[in-house]
Amino acid sequence: MSESRLLTLLSLLQSPREWPGGELSERLGVSRRTVRRDVDRLRDLGYPVEATMGAAGGYRLVAGAAMPPLLLDDEEAVAITVGLSTAARHPVQGIEEASVRALAKLEQVLPARLRHRVRSLGGATVPMPALDGPQVDPGRLTALAVAVTGGERVRFTYRANDGATSRRLVDPHRLVAAGRRWYLLGHDLDRDDWRIFRIDRIGELHPTGARITPREPPAGDAAAYVADKLYSSAPVYEAVVTVHAPATEPLRSLGEVTPIGAALCRVRMRADTLDWLAFRLTTLGCEFEVHEPAELTAHLRRLAARLTRAAGGP
């Protein structure tokens, strides 16, 4: 029996779904009879694999049962290690210490070759300092995750931007991590519309026990939908600038670039703050003229005066 195939089979069965025998046969490149023998071998090792009969039957691991020690292949071990290292710097309250403890336990059970790879990765990687931002309670985050995966309606209080608090009854759809913040995308029943909630502003979270009525999500890609809504709700400035430089790839990262000469181009760029527009333009290292908006021109004048005073000018 191939131990690597047995490990692959166990890895597949650890996914929270039922696997038809035919699909496992195709994924493993063996016959269905071999799949059945491999399943029996896993049962002998103590893994509670449940089988259902019939055309729609398949195999799955019994949820909540006592499990033998975790088995990981090389790629899975490295992936988990990277995830734990990243989580140690994520804005989830208390996650840093828990991630470090879990990482230490994982390294103890890794084979020597993997332990060397993991430690080399950690030693060669230098994280950027964490930015200040709101922290999310891990219990609230996991409770919402359970509600999303289990299709359960939730009730909570929500604090808006102006500090006003309201009670919400929501069918949760997806959790979205965006930089230093976590968001919940869900259907607000009282408002009969899809809403985006910052999880650090959610309080008094209670699962209701009611199952969610299936409804069409607002978009196939929840992360892209949340990003689009967040950007559309923020104030956006669109600047039109003539830049004294050729239309190179670094310049195209600013926005829409139209060449108007060998060493001259027109740039149309967008940002949610004037400070960011001014920063990007002043770090180009070349001359430029701002045509619009007027707010950016005034902002650059104030910035120029401040810099002149800082340099000891009149």
C-alpha cells in the first residue's frame, strides 16, 4: 500500500464534505476497490470514516470524533506554518500568543527536513511593523464563521460610524478580511437588503437557531463585492495631471496614462485622500502640472508653504 496515497486520501477526507467513491478513485488514480481497501486501512489506524450506500453515497470523516495524531504532507505543513506566522501579526485580539503557541507545538511534531524548512522560512522573513487598527474578538469571529458555514441566522447590535447603535437580524453570507479589518457580508432582514458590517463594531452576538432561507448572493466574489462597496462609499478625488516623463510602466501604476509627446503624458488618477494624491505626485521625481481638481491644487500650495517654512525659507 502506498503511504503517500493513504496520506492524500486522509487529506481529502478531512475536508468538510462527503466524497463519492468514483471521485476519490479519479483523484487518487486507483480503482474503487483500492479506495475501499484504503478506507479500511484508515479505519484500522483509528480514523472514523463513515460510508453511505447507494448511487449518491460516499465517504466522510465523522465530525467531532476523537482523532489520531494529525498527519500532514510537506506542502500542508509549510502552508499551516506560514498561516500561523501571518496570524501572529493579524488584528484578532489575543491571536498573536495563540498562534505562537500553536506554531511551537507544530514544529515539535514535524519531521527534521520540514522543521529545517520552516525555521529557515521564519529566519529569512522580516515582518513589517503592525499598523494600529481595531482588534476583533476571536470568539465573535469564530461564532460568525460557524453561523456562515452552518447557515444559521444571527442577531447582534451594531455601532455605526456616528456612534449610534441598532439591533440587527442578519443572514450571514461570508467573512472578508481586508487589511487590518474584518467584515461580515450578510442579508439584513429588517432592511431587506445586503449589508456590510465591520466585525469590531458588532456586539451582543446571538445565534438564533433559525436556518437561513437560500437567497442569491449579491456577487459571486464576496471579497471583490465588499472592496467595491467600501471604495464607492469613501470620498474619491479624481486628478488630471500633466507629467514631464515618458509613459513608462511605473507611471502607469498611478492610473490611466495617455502619451502626449516623447517625454510628456497626461495622467488621470483616483484616490480617497488629497494627501495620497500629493504624495504620489511629489515622489515622481519630475515636473508636473495639476489641471484638476481645484482641491488638490490648493492642497499642494499649502504643502509647499509648509515645506518652505521647514527649510527655513520666507
